[in-house]
Amino acid sequence: MIVALFGIALFAVSARIWLPGDMLAPAPIN
């Protein structure tokens, strides 16, 4: 269960970094 949560968190971070449109949070990575 902890591994699943970690995977979801990692996926969310990857999506936020790779996608140009910041839907989840306005991250100034771009």
C-alpha cells in the first residue's frame, strides 16, 4: 500500500514536470 502511494506521488511529480500545463500546482519548474 505504501509502495502504491509512493508510485502515485512519483507519477504526479513526473506529470507536473513533463506536462507544460500545470494543472495540479503552479510549479515554477517550467
